[in-house]
Amino acid sequence: MASILFTNAHIATGERGTSASTAMLQDILVEDGTIAAIGKNLPDRLAADGYAIDRVGVIDLGGKLVCPPFCDTHLHLDYVFTSRIPGAENTTGTLFEGIQRWSETKATQTVEDVKARAKTAIEKELLHGVQFIRSHADVTDPNLTSLRALLELKEEMHDLVTIQIVSFPQEGMYSYVGPHGETGADLVEEGLRMGADCVGGIPHFEQCREFGARSIHTIVDLASRYDRLIDVHCDETDDPTSRYVELLAALASQAGIGPMTTASHTCSLGSADNAYFFHLKKLLKNAQLNFACAPTENLYLQGRQDTYPKRRGITRVKELTEEGINVSLGQDSMQDPWYPLGNGNMMLILDYLLHVAQMMSFTEIDDALQFLTINGATTLGMRDSYDLKQGNPANFIVLDASSVFEAVYERCPVIRSVRNGRTLFTRNETICKHYADQVIACPHDAPGIL
Ligand code: 17E
Ligand code: FE2
């Protein structure tokens, strides 16, 4: 592949504390899909070193904000666009009716149908700058249709998007028993044998507390034996006594896999009292557990047994963040029995989060994109190859803003997405300037391949 020089990038997301006012424009040289060099005044420095800079295709990013691609760390790709299937409509808007409606309709899906729907969802996410997705695949299905479909799609689309798959027992590890006596736990393990990246679970949905606790033991045991990551739907309820996150943190920590573990949703922390959280947060921090929050879904699904005052149902993102505990964000649903909207726009998800978690100090706004970038990559265990630095894959996005504040303030669109040096799409031809006669070739630039 030809070398490409991206100039005048306002690098937004580096380490904590990077802010709009101090960032300086940088250039990114890409060779064979990898960041060969990145820094200020790169053309001059390269020319001084004798590099044939005039033979390189140039794309001027015009001072726009550049960051690593967004991560959507919590999505159910097998459920997308099923909300209008006959019988799937969720009339109460509760999590539990969503699970019931899905369990009654999922048998009708085929591998082809799941792939087609999921592909549409992925394309939507890509156009919003997402290149990394963790998707759950419901394995409480004797045919494992969701998992088969998503494993195929993961391979077929890996040039466009990195997908991690969770072997997820939507109807419970010990509450679900299939037609041949197989438990949800058996199916989760089968999913790991088939190649799922993460072990899933749903302790708050199990029929009794003991099943929930047993499922957490099984999850940590499976992750250790199969050497996989963990992502548990954990305490997605307003019931403040749903406290499986403490068992998950303790067991994962003792197994030495806390940083490989994610607790998703953890809505009950939004209802728990402060004395409990005060004690718990030490354990969460020591375990280095990750959290995934789905602000739009849980604002919609939770508080359904309340009249007024009505709880928000969102985990303690502000307090977790202040403790130095990693929190990332997920779209969770796109038109499924749990949530009728959802379009993959992670800037919108972030906007909801900043409001519901009341995180709008100037520092919090300057740091906000990290929820979608480095925090996501940390959750996914992909931090090593993620940052914009020499030697890493040339994966980045360009936002239509000149500072992080402006990006968050304007809820700005993503105007270019680059993966392995290749432009997947660009929305703004005017910032894409080739230096006509000197350009060798820039085959993967505008209009992009999406
Ligand atoms: N399944 C679940 O258990 N929780 C959710 N929020 C969704 C599916 C969307
Ligand atoms: Fe979920």
C-alpha cells in the first residue's frame, strides 16, 4: 500500500489531562497500514532525514480533531431490528418483559437473518466512527444461531471492524434448561469452545439468589479454564439488594483476572445506599474491574416499578470515574424488544451519560471522549495496540470539531474513519486535499469503501 501522510491533525485523546487548549497540530505518516511516524512538523523532519516526502500522498485534516476509533463495548448484535417482529413488542418497557418477548420469538431467526441485521447495525456504527464492538450473543438456544452468525460475521468484517463476542446466557445459566437437559452454563461453555471471546452471565435474572451466585462462580471458573475475558450483565435492576458485582469483583480479583473482567449495567448501584458503596468501591478499585454503562437503555428500562420520585437506574459513573475505576459506554440495543431506538451514534450515548451522571465540569468535558476511546479499549483489553503512536495500526477517526469541548458541545459528526491506513469513509471532501501532480496514489481515500 502507498504511504500516506495525514497532516494537521488535532490529536484529541492521549493520556488523561490532554485538553484542547494545549494540544498542537500533528502529522501522521502511515506505511503499510501502520503508523510509521507521528508528531509535529513531520514533513520537515522526515525531509531532513532524507525521506522522499514529496512522493507521498497527503491528506490535510485541516486542524480537525483526531482520536482513535470509538469503542462500543456493549451491544447485542443478534437482537438488532427485531422489535417489530410479531410478538416481540414490549408493552411494559421493562427489562424482564424484553427477555420474555425475545425468548418467545428467537426461535424464528436464522443464521442468514442474524447476519443481515447485524451487518446493517455494524454499518451504522462504523459511520459514527466505531471500529471496536463487544457484542453479546444469546446462547440460551439449542441451535446457537446467534453465536454461529456472529462468529461468521466477525471474520467476514474484520477489515472494517474488530468484534469481540460474549457467550451470553440471556435466560440464565441455571434457570434455563434446554430440550436435551442442557443448562445455560453448558451452552455458555459450548460457546467458548466454538470461539467466543468472553464469558457472559446474568445473575440478577436467575430464579433465586443461589443460582445467581453459582453463576458467578461458574463464570470466573470458565474464564480461567478457557483463558477468556468476562463480561457479565450484572445487577441490571433497581433492586438495591442485587449485589452480584461484589462477588464478581472478589472472585475475579482472587483469580487474578480483575482487569479482564467487565460488569455491565450495574444499575442497582444507582439505588444502593452510600454506606454500601463506600465499602464496595475499595474492592472494585483493587480488583481493577471494568464497567460498561448503557445510559440510553437503562434510562428507558429502569425505574419502571417507581412512581415518583422515579430513579434514574444508571450506575455510579461519576463516582467510579473519580475513584479511577474504568467505565466505558455501550449502545446496547438497536430497535429490539428492550429499546425501540438506538442508531450507533456514540456521541449521543456520551451526551446522555454526561447529563444523567452530572459530569460537566470543564475537566470532565475535556476528558469526556475517553469514555468512547481509551476507556473502551481498556475494557476490551486492547489498549496496547490502540493508541495513536508509532508502530500501532493506523486506526483513527476525524471529528468535525477543533476541540474536544466543541465536539461535545456540538455533538459533532465523525467525518472520516481510517482503519489500517485505509479511509473507510469521508464525509467532507473539502478537507481531503491531494497535492495533485506529486501524489503517487492514494487509492483508499475518498469516497472511501463503505
Ligand atoms: N438483554 C439484557 O439482559 N439487558 C439488556 N439491556 C438488553 C438485552 C438490551
Ligand atoms: Fe445488554
